[in-house]
Amino acid sequence: MKIVVLDGYTENPGDLSWGDMEALGELTVYDRTSLTDMQEVIDRIGDAEAVITNKTPLPKEVFDACPNIKYVGVLATGYNVVDVDTAKAKGIPVCNIPTYGTAAVGQFAIALLLEICHHIGHHDKAVHEGRWESNPDWCFWDYPLIELADKTMGIIGFGRIGQATGRIAKALGMKVIANDEYPNDSGKEIAEYVSREELFAQADVIALHCPLFPSTQGIINKENIAKMKDGVIILNNSRGPLIVEEDLRDALNSGKVAAAGLDVVSTEPIKGDNPLLQAKNCIITPHISWAPKESRQRLMDIAVEDLKAFVAGNPINVVNK
């Protein structure tokens, strides 16, 4: 079986092994493939039967031009880069990686919050620049420092990752409230389920862990920000388009929102004219919540298991049944 990985670098920049996948067939791994030149995508797939992608698009024209494709594996949970309907019509299973980064993404959401509360990076830099050495007092801080105990964390989207974030917030002494269409028993052990309106009104910190649906796109907008507490903190390491970026910029610059910690933006890589680059108190990281080595190894292992199951005639994690 010929296997082609179209964009393997972010999953494996050299610290993991493709060996287990290579054992399943004739493997070709490209670090990157064009996101816009579909002829390059078609040429690289050629007569391969198994195609593995992370962010390289697989539209209808690619499937039509590569009739030998029998399997598509997505090196991510989201699979919007693949025309799953065309794949289904052609009898091609599209398999994703559903739960590999739960702990890492929950941990990162809290890391963003703790950086907002303490500005550790800034103060470390200040010390190395000599400001503590020359300070007239025995300590100094350049930003208000925030204690989280007894504050309220509101989490929108309370599935596995939302609950992971909630457990850490609870361990920090925070009260946790959550909004989700499907409350469950494990969630009730961590948080009180509330309506979205109640969450906006009560939360000191709002963390987004919901999928991107029409009902959630632009959920952080000027109308909803107006319902929030003055000085609210907003975290997003779920999907960039959950936020209307111009509205969040304006709220940050006015002080209505005290700070934001973001690992995702509307267009990635970020564009130089993104309004959030002109916002005060806005931490932006380059979509790395998922990327600890342990998490990427788990992703690799599941990708191999997905392909093994297909070869055995019993595909798993199929998103286009």
C-alpha cells in the first residue's frame, strides 16, 4: 500500500518516528504541501491509496484526479479541510484523531490564565535586564497581580477538554460554572451548569472549549461582551472564529475586558492586519496547545491504529459514515 503524508512536519518535526506507519506500506512523508496549489497536492498523492493530511485541503477536484485513494487519515480532531461528502460518495472513509490532546489543551488554557495573572515572562525579562538589581525596594511588579481563589471560571463547551480545564480551575480554588448543550454526570461533579446568559453575567474568567458551529461562531461579540462583568478575562484555545476579533480588540482597549489569552485566531498563520495585534493585554500564542511531545505521540499512535483498522477491514474513528 502506498501511503502519502502531505504535511507531517508539525506533527513530527524530528522528535518522533514514522516507523509504525512505515511498517504498513510504502511511506512518503512531505513536511509541507501547498494549501492553495491543488496540482501540487494531486501530484504528490499520485496513485497512493492512503492519504494522510493535517491542514492540506482535499477538495473534490483532488479526489476526482486521484482515483486510487481508498483512505484518508486526518492528523487532527477537526476535519473541515477534507470534502467528506465527496469522499463518502466515493466510498472513502475519512478518519480523524478524536481524543489525543485533552490534558495538554486543558493545561494550556490554565497556562494562559496564569500568565495573565502574574506576567511571569515580563517580570523574568525585567530581572534579566537589571531592574531588580537597581530597584530601591526588595520587590516590584509592573501589572496588577491576580489571585484566582474564590473567583468564578465560566467554561463554554464542557466536554472532555472543558472538564479538564474545569478540574484544574477547581484545584486553584475557583468556582466553576459551565454551559453545554449536553450536561453529563462527570461535568456535574466539577461545575454547576448554567445558561449562557448566566455564565456571561457571573464569570470572572470565560474559557472557550466549544466546537465551531454556526451557533457558536462569533459568540464573543460586542453584544455578549456587554453582558459580561467589567474586567472579565477571556481565554480561547479552541477555534479562532468563536471570537469577533474587532469587538474583542475594542473591549480590551477600552478596559471592559481586562485581558485575553488566545492560542487560536480567525486565520492561521495570523495575518499582520489582525486587529488583536493592536489590542492591549492580549497574549497570543501560535496554536501550540496540542503540541507537547506526549500529545503528539498519542496522535501518532492513534493515526497508526486508524490505518491498521482500515487495512483490517474495520475502520475506526470514521467521520463520514
